[in-house]
Amino acid sequence: MDRLCRAPINSSLWNIRTKVKPTPEIRSRDLPFNKPSATVLVSASNGANGGNGAINIKHISEQKDRLLLTAVKRALYTTEQEQGPGQVAFRVAYQGIPGAYSEEAALATHPGCQGLPCHTYAAALQSVESRVADRAILPVESTVEGSIHRNYDLLLDHRLCIVGEIHYPVYYCLLAPPGVDREEIKRVMAHPLALSQCRRTLKTLGLANVSMQTSDDTAGAAECVSRNGPRGTAAIASARAAEIYGLRVLARGIQDESCNFTRFLILARDPIVPTADRPCKTSIVVAHDGELGVLFKVLSAFSFRDINLTKLESRPTKNRPLRVVGDGPAFVKEFHCVFYIDFEASLSDRRVQNALTELKEFASFLRVLGSYSVDATPKA
Ligand SMILES: O=C(O)C(=O)Cc1ccccc1
């Protein structure tokens, strides 16, 4: 059992899972005992938290953890029974719980999909690898804070391809239980990104000196405030989270910058390379071991072919080995430097193929993360 799974056993989140409707058809032989790793779908049936979740479990052994096994025995290994034969919904995995912005982005990109809440980003990605979900949605950068580096590194640690992107407008609200007024707020709970993007507005709302508490996702903060936050605790989350968790909106649009977008990537098991007749982007990762002039050579390979770069992030990874999973066996390597690059062209474009061939001549590592259509939604 992995760390992520052990933690929630005693938490209320886990209790929600142990409240699942027993599903009589689950037999021990259907469960992934003694498999090196497995993602198990858990079905919860109570109000706000109803729906399905995925947990990652490693090395389940019958003796090891009775509590876990009881919950797992109530879990569905596949939700086909719930949906009816042949009626499995298109599932999009995201980190967080219902009401998170990632879920909103999943629904915006895949209307009518079934969102699959996961404890961690890694669990969301793994649920696609293990075919529990069809897509994962991953926030990678925001207009205000820039790149979310850990999520970029996760792309290397999983065998998934980028098949789309969305720049989703993040519109934060200050939420509190009904009957609690703004003047009573002593504590604000939110995802770290939300706290940092609302700091100035909180000050103008007279909340500069309240204590700040972080949560794993915005909806998690809303759920916590609604369930057991001490009186005087508010959450920063979406209006939708307020609806789901029965909170009141004390203030709307509290982000410091009106133009507050988060870029989410859509990840799938297999590439879907768009044809070159529409605006496309390709994302790649290039690494080198300290040779001189690599950045210049990378830039010239694209500039020479008139390919426009939209992102170039240079990450020194010396003393910080990266785990890389690709077509071959996974490996851990301490590159001197890793470049994350996005450019405006599809892999089906001959210029791109030539540029990549050139990069291979001097890079110690090159991986194409995916080609996909540009999200051209206006950002104003
Ligand atoms: O916590 C959430 O709701 C998320 O989906 C992650 C996030 C947090 C803040 C801005 C965008 C995405």
C-alpha cells in the first residue's frame, strides 16, 4: 500500500469511502491482491460526495490491513455494473474532489464526462495508465504564478501523451457556512495557488491578518469548512463548490488579477496527432548533460525552420534526479539541465520532424509529450 493510500484511512475522506453502498458482486478473486500496483475504483453514494473515486494501492496483502481491505471489498473494480453493460461513461481523472477547478476544466473539455476525483496528481495520471480513466487533466501553469514545476516533472514520470489543452478562467469566491458573516472570519483555507492569487483582495476585504491554512484543492477546503471548520473559517473556492457543499458566497471574483487563467493539459494513453491544417502545438522535453551551447542549438533548430516557440522553460536538475518513464524501461537520471518546450506546429509537419532529428544529434534525452490543437478561446 502506498503512502497516499495509508494517510486517508483514518480521515473523514476515507470514512466517506467506507460508507459506500455495499456491492454484493465483489469477490476476493476480483480484487488486485498481490499485484505490484493497482488502481481501485471506489463508489460512494452519499449526497455531496457521491460519485466515484480512484485510489492507488500497492502490494495489497490480505493480512496487512484489515481496514483497507474492508473498504476495498466494497469497492468496484470496474463501474460497469453501475452504468449497465456496455454503458461505461468517458472518465476524466483529476486531482481533488467534486467542485475543484480541475473538475470544471474536465467538464468544459469533455461535456457529459464522468469526473474521477483522485487524491493526488500522480494517482490521476496512473488511473489513465491503468485504464481506469480515459483522460487525466493536469494544471501546469497559471497566468499569475507561472509554471507548476512538479506537474511538469510528473509528465516525465508517466507514460501519457498530451492530446489537448485549455486555458480555464479561475474565478475565486470567498465561502462560509450560512449564518457566518465576513466580519467573523478569522481563518481562510485554500489551495496554495488560490491563497497567493487572492492575497491583495483579502486585504481590501479586511482579512489581511487572518490565519491562512492550505488544502490540497480548493473544493477540499470548501468541504472541510462545511463539515468541520471551526466557526469563523472561510474557504476560497468556486461558486460551484459553494453549491455542492452548502456554503454561502461572501464575496465573488476575489482574484487579484482579473485575467486569471490556468492552463490545463489533457492527457491520454495514446497520441492523437492533429493534422497540420489547423493551429497546433507540440510539447517536448529536451535534456543535456552539460555540453556547451545546447540552448543556442535548440533555438536555432526551430528558428531556422520558422517554427514559433510559445514556451521555453529551463530547469536545472543537477542534484535532483528525475524519474523518467518512456518506451523503454524507467530510469532515474540527474541531467544537467532539462528544457520544456512548446512550439506552434504539429508533429505531422515535416519541418517539425526535421527539427527533432536535428535535436537528437546533440541532446542526451528527447521526448515528445504530444501534439494537440491550440486552445484559441479569447482570454479577455
Ligand atoms: O484546487 C483546485 O480546485 C484545482 O483544481 C487546482 C487548482 C487550484 C487553483 C487554480 C487552478 C487549479
